[in-house]
Amino acid sequence: MSNVAQSSTYRVALIGCGRIAVKHVKAILRKKSGLSLCAVVDTNSDAFNKLLDGAGIKGKRAQRLLQNTPFYRDYAEMLEQEKPDITAVTVPSGLHYPICTAAVNAGSHVLLEKPMSMRASEAKSLYELSKKTGKKIAMGHIYRYFPIVGNLQRDVANGRFGKISHGSVIVRWGHDQAYYDSASWRGTWKSDGGALMNQSVHAIDLLCWLMNGDAISATAMLARRFHEMEAEDIACGSLTLDNGALCQVEGTTNSPSDDHEASFYLLGSEGSFRIGLRKGRPFFDIRIRGKKKNREYFMKELKEKGIRALLRLTNPHAGIYEDLREAIKENRQPIADAKSGWTSVENVLALYSSAKTGVRTELPLTSDVGSEEMSGFFPLQ
């Protein structure tokens, strides 16, 4: 039986112990998180030990977790035996759909890493399953949880920035060849995608959310310049939104690996802003009618959420878990919900389709599209 009805602690099961799982386990195990780690699943029997080591959890604390946290190699068995309140899915992207489906059908809420799925019909199915069952699916769209972002989104929606002209998103998230060589699924069309689907999907989600619009068409160009992989390492594209605004997209893994950047720009008739991260450091420049409003937004964030909101920059997954916990209690949707997962996947797949066909792709998609259908887009080298 779930502990939720008996206490304020939510039991979380973690499926997958790869790179991103480090951020999850840190968020789950932090003090006063309202969460407990009830199970870990991975096909590698030594994965949990390596995960704790990667998270800096050592010594007696690590031993207690290893001894007291059930470890499974089969996620279906874990779901049946443990019945977690929340299931965190951090496996390769091509496995998201079946595992998330199983978790929701087992009665669990889900924190699902991006992208939601590699196929449009699967992403839509997960969205519809969440609606049907009432189980929350929170997406790992970390940028929605950054400080100030929520207030900017509300002010754009309320007209403070006036009529929106356009926005742009730049994701220069460099990886060397060793990153793609570290696992056979990385950079493949079937399980990972390239710079758009892996590194940029949640950034595209954020910009469309900030601009308060849904994409109605997409155009794109792809290239593979510096890496040996199936998918693209550089993409440039544009989205037309239903409110008439335009959205420019640049995503690449060709930039230096020690100079990661994710930046966002929005221009309205009454104001503009630039926000983002560069080498792990946040920056923002917010202007209304030419006057800088950085301090106003900073102080508003502190007043509403306290200093802990600013600390989320070190691990935004803590913010996702906190919001999901409150969404369950309040029976509302998470900030990055199942719909955001579905629409962001459709946007990326539309960009891929445009690059493949050489013509504009209309949204929402009228036929099922998956990233695997991009196979062979680049000739073998």
C-alpha cells in the first residue's frame, strides 16, 4: 500500500543508473525532500554502487543505502513488488515509452527524462494515459524550473512584453567523440537522436512556453560535421507559432565541451529579455520599455520562493521533484507536464521531417512520425 495516505513521504523508484540518474538520486536523498528511495533498477548489477559513487555518496551512508534499498534487474518485477508512489525513468530515450506506460498502469506517478519518446504516437499515448488514469507525468524539462522563468512566462502571457515578434534559442552543448562512443545507443536515430532531440528538446519546449504559443509549422536543416554517429551534431531551424510569432532554433554538440551554453531571447513590442546558462553560470537581461528590470525580477523571485529557488540552479531536478510532489498533493498538473512532453517531441520530429523532405512541415502532425525514420539521412562515412 502506498505511504502517501499515511505520511508526507513519497516512495520513489529509480529505473536506470546512467549519467542523469546522479542528479535524480541527489534530489531524492537531499534533506527535507519529502522523498525516500524505495528501489533501484538497472540491468548492470554494479550500477547502483557506481551511481552512489558518482553522486559523491560514500562510506557508511552508501553502505546503508546499498543494504536497505531493494535492487532489481527487471522493472516489471519492481513495479509489482514495490508499488512506488513515483517512478523516475532515466533509461535511454528509446525505452521511455514502454517503461513509462508500465509505471503509470501500475499506479505510479512518473518523472520522465526528456524526450518523452522517439515517436509521435507514443508521446501522444503517454499524454492520453496520464489524463485517463489521473497519474502525473512530470517531464525532465529542467529549464522551466529555473529561477525567474515562471514569472517571465506569466508576464508574457499577461501582455507586459506586448505583442511578441520572435524568439530564439541557442543550445551549444559540446560533446567529444568519447561521449558518443561510451554507449552503443548514443547518437542513434532509434534510441537517442542528435543535437535536436537529445540536447535541445527541452530548450525548444521552454521557448515555446515562454512565448505562450503552439507551433503550427517547422523548417530545418541538419548536418553531421564533427562526430562519428548516425544523427546530426548541428541543426538550424524555425518554428511558426499559432500567435504569429517566429522561433529560431540552433542546436549543436560541436562546440567546446568545456563551454556549454543554453540561451533564450524574446522580443516584444514593449520589452525583451535574454536569459540562459554559460559554463554553468546563469545570466539574464530583462528590459521593459528600455528600462532594465533585473533587480525587480530577482527580488520578486526571492520574495515568492526564498533562497532555495536560487539554489536549484545547482540541481534543477530538485525543483522538478518538489513541484511533482506538490502537484500530487494538490491534484494539479506539474509545471512541465505530459502535454509539454508530447508537444516538444512533435516539434522536434516536425523539424526532422522538414529537413528530410526539404519542405515545411505542418503541426500538429497528421501522420505518425518517429526519429528512426531518419535512418540513412546521412551517408555512411
